[in-house]
Amino acid sequence: MTVVSGGSRPRSFILLLAGIAFAGLGSAVLPTAADAQPLTERTPNLAGAWVTSPGNLHFQFAHRFQTVGEDADIGDIFDDAEIVNYPTFDLALGLFSGGMAGVRYSSNSPGAAKANEWQPYLKVAPLRGVTDGALSMALTGAWNSAKKSLDGEVAVESRAGPMLFSGAARAFTSVFEVEEGESDGALALAGGAGVRINRYITLAGDVAGIVAGPDADAAWSAGLHVGIPFTPHTFSIMATNVASGTLSGSSAGAGTFLPDGFSAPVYWGFEVTVPFSGFARWGRIFSPGDPVEEIAAAPAGVRVVEVDIAQVAYRESEIRVPPGTVVRWINRDPIGHTVTADDGSWGSALIGPGEVFEQRFDESGAYSFYCIPHPFMTGVVIVGG
């Protein structure tokens, strides 16, 4: 019972596309996990194996800039240096468990044939490790409108204690403009690592380079990633030699595209993530007013256990009840939460302030749950144990 109140195409690239197609079929049967991606779980230029949850809209904004002028450096942003901006927007929607579609847009890409670089993509995660040392994998197929390139990526990642390790193999039919008669298809490899200082802070960096195809400078980045306490939002500050956040843009240093004699720039910047966590909450904009808590009486003879949600936490994270019990969660916070089974078999819609969600548990066992907007909120109902 659930109740809520209120160019040339290398052979390697073809093999990569075949792997993506296989992953699309396999994602329906292989285990996956999805939630809002924090920047603290990735490196600056590698998205890793993460895929957002079904129905969730995820927005990511990376802003990078350089100072231009004679002998200009980062300190000159308060003086006479000209600032050139390189933003990348990423909007993705979860389509099914382990799969999402999105689009990246870079409005000022040095390596593209024109300034506006659009990259629609499909990403699937056929393997998602949830334990320490387990391997996760995701495959991405994309189209780069500015370079007229079909792109693909195989990404893997794993965590060992506070350490995060990630890697990627990428293929492009046209990585960037080259001399007439030369092949512009390319293969690239990337790798990165991060160390979690504490629950909210991660230091991370990565490198990437073209290993087959036109000559290019190696790409690198380093960043300080911070989670905002009690929210699903994160931000980072970084230094990098990459201006665009597309697959090809993050595979080659921007010095590749400068005339001889010009030094490669260092871009400084920041990035923020904004997971919308489903659309249910947005309809409330058109229904203003404080919700009224309405709790229906339980059927005669049914045991009810009430659990408050307050201060962005389940006040009882371990709930022990006999079979046949109704667990009633009451949201005492001024923000919305969910109670969602880890395996997706049951769960609430967004529970607004003062609203209630009930779930009846008839079978013995352990039922783990979490909050979609705030995935650090977790709990378990133990029935009959």
C-alpha cells in the first residue's frame, strides 16, 4: 500500500559502435544504479560511468575563461586583461534504468569548424559497481555538429576507499580540421584519479591524448570539487588546457589549434551541477500555499509506525517492524523528499512539507531506501528480523 497526501572511419571506431549497440541491448538485464551525479565523484574532463535515473533531468554548466593581453595572467582579471569565456552546457534526461539522452553545447570552441558546437548523445551503463573495488562501465554515442563527426566513448571507473580511478577510450570520424588529403579520424585515451578528503571535498585531475590520428597536444585538468551540504548540488574550481566540454574538445589541448609561436593557454573556471530530480515538484509553482497534513486512519488491526523526516534526514534510519506493518513517513522539513527503494520496486513521489507517505510491508526481509533529491539520506526497513 502506498499513499501520498498532497570523415574516414577507422575500424576501431566501427567496433566501438558495435559495443555501444550491444550495451543498449544488455542494459535491460544487467544491474545498474543511478542518482544525481556529484562532481565529487568524477574528474574535471571525464564524466565517468554515471547515468541519471529515469525521468530525472540533470543540468551541468562548465564555465572556463582565459586572460588575453601582453604578459597577462590570472591575477590580471582585476586589471586590464581581456577575459575570453568558453562555456559548455550539458542537459540530460534519464530514459530508462541505465540509459539517458542529452545534449552538450559549447558556444566558443577553439577546435571546431565554427563557434557553436552541439553534441547530442545517448549514454548507457551496462555495468554499475556498487561496492568498493567494483568496476562500472558506460558507453556513449554522439554526433558533433560543428565537426560533422560521429563520436563514441567507452568509460570505466572504480573506487577504492577514498580513491576514485577512471578511464576512457574515445573514437571520432572527424576530430578536428586537418590538411586536405589527410585522415581526420582519431582514437584517444584518457585517464584520471581523485582522492576524497572528506564527505564534501575531492581533489581530482585527468589527462587525455590522441593516440591514433592527427597530431595534438595532450589535454589535462586539475580541480577542487565541493559538495554543498544537505543538497544534491556540487561545484568545482579548476585549471585546464581544455576549453570545450565535448568528447573531442576534452581529448586535445587547446594549444593544438594555435599558430606556431603561440604558447598554449591555461583556462581557469568553475562547474556546477543542478539535478532537477523529477518534474513532480515543479507543478507546485502553480499551486501556492502551505500544504495541509492529512493522515488517514489505518485499517483496524494494522500496526502503524511513524517516522519523521527532519533536518534533511530520516530520524530513524533503521526501522524494525513485524510483517503486516505500515510505515508512515511524515516530512517535517520545509523542502521536498522522497522515500525510494534502492531496487526501484516501491517508493513515493516527491513528499512536500507536511505531507505523508505510507508503505505496507508484509514479507520478511530488509528493504533499503534513499531520497532521490538528497541521495546521502538513506535508511532500511527490517521486517521480521
